[in-house]
Amino acid sequence: MPGYLREVRANFDSFSVSWRAELMKVMDLLRAEENIFHESYQRIVSLQAWRANVVESVMSAESAAFFLEAQNDALISHVLAQMGSWRSALKSLRSCIENVLFTLYYMDHPVELILWQQGKIRHTFNEMHRYFLAHPRVTSASKRATGLEILQKEYSLLSRAVHASARTFRMTQDVQATQLWSPEKTRIGSWRTRESLVLQGLNLLMMVLFRDSLTGSKLVGLRRAISLAIPPSMYAVIKRDLKITLLRA
């Protein structure tokens, strides 16, 4: 092996040892924030409840696959946050929004789903957002109850992290070297806010579209799971607009 390749190999071995050690250090420091991550996991439970109780029952396997990917995105964001990889965690939240919207759109548009599978169309967030703004199930509810305003704002903010268009989202902010992980308290607070609002917005939109399945005494387990992702201050609005009673566990 040439000398320069031996040097690259030695650097690779050193880097591998270094990043694993740094990751363990950051994860140990972030264990002090376990309550924040526990609350995050509780919110993500709502996605599993939706998938088990509604998505897999009313959708084709092809549409439901988008929702499974959205659930996976939320879990990846959760895990990356526990590792202190904040920008990547935010990227996964953006993908989670996209995949839920694709789930709901392609449920109603099987022909477009086939075209997407053939690589002939590719919808944007703005197209999805406009579609749901005009959806009859959405226009019959107050804006606050639909979750679409939340999702639009969060998608815009998360896009800035994805496209590196804002200094505040950089992992290498105020450091002189590459940084894969960070235990900074300000980062965890920002991620927590973004994640909680994304899951709130997605649950609101799902409730608007599937509210007939949640009224009265229907699907108690699902309503309990949703309650973990919706702030109690919204319960009265949801009861008034959607006739859904949320049940805080």
C-alpha cells in the first residue's frame, strides 16, 4: 500500500475511534434530558396508533407505505436528537411532514400514485398544502383546528435547516472544526419545539380528515394516543369544531 494510502487509513482508524467516543460522551450528557425525550416518544406513539387503527384499514398498501415512512422519519428524528445530531434530526421532521401529506393525497388519487411510482410526477409541499386548504373536510373546520397553518410554518423553518440557509441551524456554529454531535441545551429546546409542533399539526390534519371515525365513543385508544400530541388548550376547539373528545391519559 502506498504511503499516502497508509496515512489515509490511519486517519480513518483514528476518526472512527474519535467520533464513536465523542458520540458516547454527548449521549451521556443528553441523558439528563430524558424527560424531554420521553415526551417526544409519547407524541410519536400517536403515529403508530393512526397507522394501526385507521391507515392500514382504509388505504391501499402503496398509500400506507408513505405513512410508515413518516413514522420512521419521526423515530429517526427522535434518535438523532438523543445523539445530538440536531440538523439531521430537523431534516427528518421535514420528511415526516412530506410523507404524511403524500399518504393522504395518494389515498385520494390512485392514478397519480401510479404516475409517481413510474417517476412521471413529483409533487411539492406547496402543491400538497394548496390541495388540503381546498379540501371539503378542511374548509368545514376552523383554521386553527386543521393544523395546516402549523405545518406550513414548520415546513418553512425546517426547509431552512435542510438547505443550510440559516446560520442558526448549522452544526458547526461558533466552532473551529467539524462537529457531528452537540449536547447544547439551546439545540434540544429548539428541536423539541419543532418536533412537538410538527406532530401537533399532523394529528390535527388527520383528525379533520378522519373525524367521523373518532366521534362519540369510537377508537378510544387512538384518541388517547392523539391526546399525547395535542396541547390540552386545543381540546375545547377540537370538541367544538370536530366533535372529537380527546382523553388525556
